[in-house]
Amino acid sequence: MANPRAMPHASMYRVVYAEIEEVGWEHLLYLEKDLSSLCFRVLDEKERRHDLLIELPQNYPEGLPSITADVPYLFYLNWMANSRLKDVVQQFKEHLQKLQAFWSTLESIDKSLVIINPKRPSLASSYRQICLGDGCSLLLCINARNPATLPECRFLGPEVATGIILKQWKRNGRKWSNDRPFIENLSLLLETKLHGPPKDCGVEDNQIECGICYAQYLPLGQLPCEATCNEEGRKSFSFDGEPLLAGEVLIEHSVSSSVSRDLGFIVGFCSIVSWSCLTEQ
């Protein structure tokens, strides 16, 4: 067990308090009593909230602080002998400015398309799994440094259907333009109009969820067990502590010919909601 950090000298408290004053106490979320770390709230130009965690070494301000934030990648902290906390915050703001196009691109995707995963994306998340219909989905990885470029992708779903879409993607790959809106580029390469979010399609959230797709979000060892059908004939599952039926459903799903295993996930076509899903093994 690591030894607890010794309480700093009074002079360090004076230094840190003075530097917090420069940033503004109203932006401080918390400060550890031993001054080992503190956290500032920072808003970017679109009013997105970012929590900047700064860890201070015991020899601060001579020692270099370390930073943590919910961003796709961190920046190199330029620290000199006369640097202060306000310099850390300023460099972080400059980094956020570089990421505006990245977040705007993801927000346009979330607003315009049917997103299967992630359900609650963080600001650090750079991937989206998009429903294409007919049991197919597209897993996109957006370049955070240059979001307008052609993204890395993977097609999920029945082999025949995804094979056709993949050929279209490769055939049209050269048509991608960094000056064209991201969604428009996707539609051009896929040669189809992409689906809008569920509210535009008249499909409620509880109509597209199922035990196969969402079992990964339950506590370890627990599975939904009760299957019901709504008016549209779609199946949904509820949890009551006895994972018998869902266990059978998941076992049947995991051994079917429509799934494959990759990096600890079961990847395959979900017969309940008619698109591909990722489920942890």
C-alpha cells in the first residue's frame, strides 16, 4: 500500500491559492486538502463543459504537473520555471479550440443518423456505429485531428449484404471530399440516403432495444429473462434476477452462423431489432 502523501508546507498553499485566484475560484470544482490535485471547469466556444484535472507534484511549481481530461487526445504541456496554473488552463483552452471541428462532426452524425453505439458517448469518444438498415451497420472511427477526412470504417451484418455495401464504398472512395459535409460524403459513398434518428422514423427508444443488444450493460453475471412483444411485434426483455430465458436466447444467438468473435466481443446480426450489434462475450 502506498504511503500517504505528506501535507505540503504553508508556502505551497499560498502559491497554489494565489494561482487559483488568477484562474478564478468560480471555475474550481474541487481541491484536495494535500494539494495533490485540483479540477477546473472549462467551457469551450460551444458551451460544452470540460473538467480539467491537474495533478501537482510535491515539488510544485518546480515540478511539471500532469493533466487529465475527457478529450480524444491530450496535448504536450509546455511548462517553464515561471509557468502557473493559468497557463495550464490557457493551453487546455487552445487545445479545445483545435477539437471544435471534431465535436461538431460527431454532433452532426448524432443528430442526423441512427446511432447504435455508443449510447452515451463521451467527448473523448471518436467512434460511432450507424444503422444502415437491412441488418447492416457501419462502424466509423473519426480522425480527431482531421475529422473531415475519410474515416476508418468496418461494416457489420450479413456477409452478402455487407459485401455489396463494401464494394460500393471502395468504388466511390475517391469521391470523398474534405470540403463536403460529412453526412453528404457518407451518402455519396454508400449510394443511399441514410436513415434519420428514431424520432424521425416514428420509432420509440423502447421499440428498438432488446436483450441481446443491451445485455452487456447489465451487472456482471446478470441477464434479462422475460421476453415480451409490443404492438409492433418487436421483442423486448426485462430483468427479474432469473436469467433463464435470456440465457437461452443469448446462447442461441452466440452459436448462430450470423455471428463472429473479435477482440472479446460477439459481433453479429441481431434478429430482434434487425441490425448488427456488438455484445461482450
